[in-house]
Amino acid sequence: MKNNSRRGFMGKAFGAVAGVGAVASLYAMKRSWDPLPSVKAAGFTTLDMSAYKENELVVEKWRGKPIFVLKQSEEMTKKAQENPKDIERLIKVGDAYFMVTIGLCTHLGCIPGYNSEEESFLCACHGGTYDYTGEVTKAPPPRGLDIPPFKIDGMKLVLGEEGPEYKKMKETGVTL
């Protein structure tokens, strides 16, 4: 009888040690799969939209990509309101409208240049053009400039987080 109780105790002790080891291993595996805090922090960029000037392109950086921010003038906004497809591409923050796009041509990934007098973008690689809302006006680009995920927070725009405005743009097919 003494041997049986000792054997039972040793079996339970071994089982407990093995269970603790398995839990510790799973915890370590999960931690190695989680993104580093520095990677998580790099995913979000906050832009103060009150700092931008009308019809002046500002290039910000988000996840290593250029982000075009263009505050629309009153004339640009009036033109965009005449075409529902154009006004859908613009982001309203406060009383102003902004074009916020990833600054890479959707044809081959070149960076288009902005001409403020013509209120248009020209991709010099293959001659594609975009208007002041980022919509294609001359091929070869297959679609307008892509709009990054965003969330409006007062007068700030948080890039990298999907807010209700961005989700609506995705549902209506304005962006990918």
C-alpha cells in the first residue's frame, strides 16, 4: 500500500509540473506572435487638420508611405459638390474638406506631382493624371489614389484606424 500511495503522489506531482510547463510554453509562444510595441505604435499617425492651408499639398508619412493631404478651397469644394463621385472621395473635418490619399500611383507605384495652378496630379512615369480629389482623369492608372484607413477625432485625423466614415467609403466602393 505504501508503494501505491507514493507512486500516485509522484504521478500527480509529475502531471502538475508538466501542466505548468505546457502553460508557460503556450504563453511564451503567444508573446512571440504578438507584434512588438514599436510596430503597433508605427501603425497610427495623428494629423492636426487645422494646420493645413488651402490648395497646398502636404506630404506626410504613414507606415513608410507618402500620404497626400490637400485642403480643398471653396472653389474646389463647389466643383466637387457638382459631382457626387468627387465629393464622396473627400473627407470632411470640421467645416473643411480634405483629400487624404496614399501618394502612390495605382498603376505602377510612382509618386505623382501636384500642380496647384491646374489643381491636378501628374504621374510622370506613364502620363496618368488625377484631379484634386484623387480621381483618375487620364489613364493608365486603373483607379483613383487609394485612401488610407482613417478615423476622425475632432479636428484630428488618425491614420491606421478604421472609423465609420472610412467604413462607409469602403462599402460604397470609393476605396479598397
